[in-house]
Amino acid sequence: MKNKVWLWILTVMVLVFAAASFYTLPYYIQKPGSAFALDDIVEVEEGTSSQGDFSLMTVSQVQANIFAYLWAKFDEYQVVYPVDQIRNPHESDEEYSVRQLHLMDSSAVQAIEVAFKEAEADYSFTYRGIYILNVFPAMPAEEVLRAGDRITMIDGNAFESSEEFIDYVKDKKEGEEVSIRVDRNGQIIEETLPLKAFPETPEQVGLGISLVDDRKIETDPDVHINSEDIGGPSAGLMYSLEIYDQLIEEDLTKGYSIAGTGTISSEGVVGRIGGIDQKVVAADKQGMEYFLAPDDEIPDEIKEENPDILTNYEAAAKTAKEIETSMEIIPVKTFEDALNFLEELEVKS
């Protein structure tokens, strides 16, 4: 009889454990991710090779279950975020993924522009249409459009920017219809939709989408970037360095393993990113020798709200000291700062 009782208890415990593992909480957990050597991801046609490596760093971000949540609370380099701090209001998991992948694609385009500009190589842009990031519930677009769709025409008009699209729609009234032409992964869809006032801003009418410009960059030589499922804009700086390194004869790496992170603007300004602590920990575990960190400037109003806030570089340096890494943290504000550091490095013996 006792054996049956213990078997029943064990079975219940297993079922409870399994249920807790599959039950997700309204939180995301961010923890150290991986290093990706960029010469495996970025290919410039007939580009040069290097003795060392540039690597982009990632964080691992998953929705929490009960056990992962408890574990994260006891790990200094795992951070728990409420869902609404990660995803936009009304944004689904699919839309969040689409937005992150588009941010990565956009950062790649800006990185190519920066590198080709520095190398004085040829590039040009083609406007591909209006890229849909989110579709709002209870709005006309909900039944027809999806995140990732590209609007190429409205009422037979092709626009050169999302601003032109917005200006065209804002002059119309609720109930008026517009015809749209949509490219969905090569499939062309044509629909007529009414315009509707947004619930939170009734003076504004629209289809119910959030959008950005979709630009394609054409280069000579060609550049191919296979980022797979890596999302977000934080690889911009490292992309630009790898592309430039392949465009020139000099070996920028000087034989070292160099990690880093940071957004990149078309003007070469390096921007702040999230998860810098976790990326430093991951880079150290991967044996990186240098880590390029954004030396961003924090606006005064943000400092007033959060007096303890650190710049990315300050946070990275603090983490490096805590984990006692021999990896050197290098502050960079611009693409030129990164180049200046790399050019002054002695070749690794």
C-alpha cells in the first residue's frame, strides 16, 4: 500500500513539474548569449581575409516559466523584464520577431553604407515600399495585412518614403476607401480598405498599421549577410567593421579576437544597446581579447529620473571588473573611434 502511495505522489510531482515547465509567465529573461564570428556571416565579393576575428555578441532572451524565473532571481547576470517592457502594446510574439529581424536588416544596411563610404566604394539605394511592423486590433488592416508585408502602392501611387504615405492618408476622412498593393514574400495582394479613426487618437485616421521605410542597398562589390534568426539592431558597429575589413587590404583585426556591440547610424555614430552586461560575460567565456562598447551620452532628463544609470561603456567596464576578465573594454562613440583603436594595435605575435 505504501508503495502505491509513493508512486501516486511521485506521479503527481512529475505532472506538476511538467505543467510548471510549460506554463509561461508574463516575463522575459535575458541572459548571456553567444559570440558569432562575422567572417562566417558576412561575405564581401572577392573580399580580403584576416588572421583574427570580429564577433558580434548576442543575448539569449526567452519567455519565463516558473523555474527559469526563480533561477534568474539568483543569477546576477540574468535579468527579468515584464513583457510590456520588451514588446510594444498590442504586439504579438510574431510581430515582435518581425520587428527584431527588420531592425537587424536595417542595421546591416546602415553598416554597409558606413563601410562603403569609408572605403570610397560604390553604393546606392532603392526604395522598396512601406514595411509593416504591427497591425492594430479592431482596425481595417487587421483582416488583410500582416507584420512583414510591404505596401508598394496606394490608390495607384508609388511613394518614395513613409512620410509621403502618411501625408496622403491624413488628408482623408473616416470611411473613405483606399486601394493598396501589397507584396507578401513575393505574393502580390490587392485590396480596398476603409479608413478608420484610431481609438486613442480619434482625430487621426488610418488603416491601423505601424510602419517604417524599406530600403535596399546596392553595392559594388556585392555584400551578402546571413544573419539567420539574429534580431535587433545591436550588430551594426561590428557589421560595419567586418565589411570594411574585407573591402581593404590591411588586416584590421591584427590577429586578435575582437568582440563588440552597438548600433550604427548612417553617419557612423555608435548607439546604446541593451544587455551589455550579459554580452561582456558571454564574450569573456568565448575567450575574446577586446570588447568594443558604445560610449553613449545619457540625456540629462534620463539622469534625473535614474541617477544611477550608467553608459554602456561604464556598465561594460564595471562588469569586466566584477568577473575579473583579462579582456580589455574599449569605449567607442563613432566608427572612426573604432578604426583609430584598431589601427594603433600592434600585430599579434
